[in-house]
Amino acid sequence: MSKYISIFFLLVMVSVLLFFIFGSVYMGGGDPAEEAVYTFGTIIVLLLSFVISLFCYLIDLIKKKR
């Protein structure tokens, strides 16, 4: 189980880092909608990281049953 937790946190760290790097490049700043974009983007990153971790778990589970 620790393997999947580490996959989740690795994906979260890399995704958030890339999100803020590319977010700062494409957004000039000063727009009130920018905070909403960062908020929803962070939520999406967390949820997708969780889904990817679950897919890795399911793939390993299916491999063990064969």
C-alpha cells in the first residue's frame, strides 16, 4: 500500500509544480479569476492523481489474480 501512497504524492508534487510553472507563464496577474483558476486547477490535479494511483492499484491487483 505504501507504493501507491508514494505514487500519489509523487504525482501531486510534480503536477502542482508544473501547474504553477505553466500557470505563471500563461497568466499575467491582477485578474480576480486567476485565484479561481488556481483553486480549481489544484483540485483537479489532486483528484486526477488519486485516480491514477487507483488505476495503478487495480492493474497490480489484476496481475496478481492471473
